[in-house]
Amino acid sequence: MSRRSGSFAIVAAAAAVLAFGTSLLSPVGPAAADPAADPAETPRLSREGRWLVDQHGRIVLVHGQNLVWKHAPYVPSDSASGFTAVDAEWLAEYGFNGARIGTLWAGVTPDAPGEVDEDYLDDWQRVIDLLADEGIWMQFDFHQDMWHETYGGEGVPNWAAKRPAPYNLHPPIKLSFPATYITPELATVYDNFWANKNGVQDGWAAAWGAVAQRWADQPYTMGYDLINEPWAGKEWLSCPITGCASSYANEFQPAYEKATAEIRRSDPDGIVWYEAQLLASQVPNSSFGPADDDQVGFSWHSYCPLGFLDSQGIPLGVDACKSYDDDHHEAALEQARTMGATNLMSEFGATDNTDLLAIDTASADDHFASWMHWAYKHWDDPTTADGRQGMFEDDGDLSTVKEEKLRTLVRTYPQATAGTPVDLSFDPETGAFSYTYEPSAGIEEPTEIYVSPLHYPDGPDITVEGGRVAGEAEHHRILVEPTGTGPVTVTID
């Protein structure tokens, strides 16, 4: 959602009561998409074991940004304050090789079930083409927060937001985000969705079918995030204790399987991302069973409550967020193993507290986790508990970037590994980087490592044991190849 850094501490409380290289020696750009090419050669991510892999079989780590425009028309404008080619170039320049893009259900079928707004998809295609031109992996996201504008949120079309009786006899309750979630009416709305009352869930699944039909062959896709932070309805009170196991088994997973079936009509291979219920970002207890599909991912969010309290002027420190993060990563890996899935931390951050961001990203490195930071720009977010979430002071002026935040999130890291990761570390204070991997003899393409342009004022000092630097690529990447069959270790200072 766009709930910033542990903002669901509010709901939990309610539950208790109720310089390296712009000139490159041998620049290599993103793989160009040839419509006549073998589909197996189209740049796209798939799941192989716990990993995301590219079309060459290299293990990919994604460091991305959320791009979710929550107001009608639910797509960023072609303007400086929206999203242009300059933004896509900025993302690639600073090593952000992924984007979770809010292709909202409200935009896909706004008027009636099955009536697809092709103009809306065209508007997103403009952004998608810009991202693909820069080699940025894209996850399509049916983002929703508190269901609809009726409740102070966004995400679903008007036809899917008819108010249930008897609540429709009085004006809707609209509290500050995220408190409306705990109201009886909104709980009923979600329960009705999971029960497919009036066929609303069928309409949602069909909309996913339309998205897959449009973008099944889109270069640089990484699949479909089915619903942002699903709410368990009236069962929510038990979620911090039981993890809402019955909701996962009887509501979430059957609905996700229905949407997957619609997607598979057009896209047999794209990753379908199952997302954890909202309170799992506070208590890491998700309960998906084995997925009946081999291209599935587990999408999860991490918002340490201490970060939220800090944003509300209660500075208790964030050191304890290290164990919080590690617990969530371990739980995500275990849930992915149970599902037979890969995993992605598709939201974290939403804060200017760089100590917390450093903890979040270090824990991700420790677990070889891909991530999407919330958020690239603020975009007048209506559903947030912490407004300090974007990368810029002014969305329309990239020169107003928050420098310390940028330096923390921009990391030297392996974007594509021709082998298996063994050990990874990066210090955002000093730029010290170390990466060891076991090379794969079956992959011809080199390992690609992004080298931060912010951390080496005199240029990077690169040492490779068991391999060599074979070249450079645009956007500050080095290409590494093994010189033998043993481990390769790359050190940069």
C-alpha cells in the first residue's frame, strides 16, 4: 500500500483496544526487443527455485522503486512532476533496475466488468516503454488501499464499490489512513469480495486477464502483483496472533488461483505474485499453501513500527529494526519455500530516516533479497501515515533529491549473476563492497555489477579474485567473468 513505515501500528493499537564512469570503454545497453525474436530471448524475469532469473539464466537482484499514482486517472502524467524519459534515465543512472507500477483495477475496467479501457493501458504503455528502454524490470500492481475513494482510499472501480446494507443507510465513515480498515463496513466490503458477492471477484480476475493479454510479451516484465495488502475482513482481529490462516486457505489463495487462471490464458510463463495480508508487515506470519503453478512469487512488505513512531515525533530509535527485518526476511524465505515460489520485498521505507533505510537494505543484502522502495515520488499520496516518503523535495524537480537518502539507497550490488550468490555486503558510509559467487559454466553472459557513482570520489578500486573485469556497460556497470571454475570474489573500495 502506501502506508508508510509501520503505520499499521495504528491498527495494531486499535486491535489491542479493539564518479565512476559517464564515459565508458565498451558501453553495453539494455537488450533491444525484437518483435520477431524467439520469445525465450525476450528480456523478462522468471522463477527458478528461490531466485529471480533473466532470459540468460543469470540470477537477478532487483533494487527498485514504487511508481503508483493514486488519483484519477491512476497513471502519472507526461510532465516533470509525473514521469518522463528523464525519470527513467535517472532511475537507471542510480542503479534502480526495477519498478512496481500501479496499473490499477480502477483504470483497467472503470465502467463495467470486462469493459477494458484501452486508452488507460496506452497511457501506461508510454511509461512502460520508457522503463523498458532503460532495461528496468517491471511488476504490474493492482494497488489498492482501503478499497475505494468512498473510504478515503483508492484502487477499485466504482462499479465494484457499491456500499453494502445496512451501512449504506448513513454516510460512510472515512477516517485518517489506515484507521478506516477496522470499521465494520469496510470489513464487510472485503468479506464480500472474498466471497465473490455480485461477481465482483470475477470482474477483478477478468481485469487481470486483460492486463496479461496486453503485456504478456512485454520486454522487461517481472509479472503480476495481484492485490496490494489484502485485508482479511472481519477476521482481522486474529491476524496478529494466528496470521489469519483460515483467510489464506479459504479466501486469499482461491481468489489468487482464479486470477492466475485468467492470466494464464495469455501469459503461460509470467510470475504471478501472491501478496501477504496487510498486518503481515507487522507480524510475519503468512499462511499460503503450496502453489499450483511453478511461476509464482511471494510479495511482502516490511515496515518497522519504530520507524513509524519516529515519523510521528516519538524517537525511540530504530536499532531494534535489525531483528525485525531479519525475522521478516526469514519468514518470507520460509513462506516462499512452502509455496514453491521466489520472493520480493515489494514495499519498505516511506521515510527519510536513513538509519532505518540502511538497516532495511543491509538486511536485504544479507538475505540476497530483491526490493522495491516506497516510493519514487510522493505524488500527493492520499493514503499514507508519513508524508516523507519520496526521493525528492519537489516531485517536479529532480535536483531537489534528498541527498542522504539517495546515498543510502544507491548501492553497489550485483544486478545479474552468472552463477550462484554466496556472500554480499555493502557499506553505504564508506562504499566498501564485497561479493562472492560460484560461477556457472553453462551461462555465457557475464556477471553485471552496478558500481555506485556516489561512493568513490577518486574512482572505484576494483579487485577480482578468481575472475577478471571483462568490460563496462552503461549506467555504471562492470562486467565480470571467471578465470577458472572456483568462486569469484569482487571487492570494491
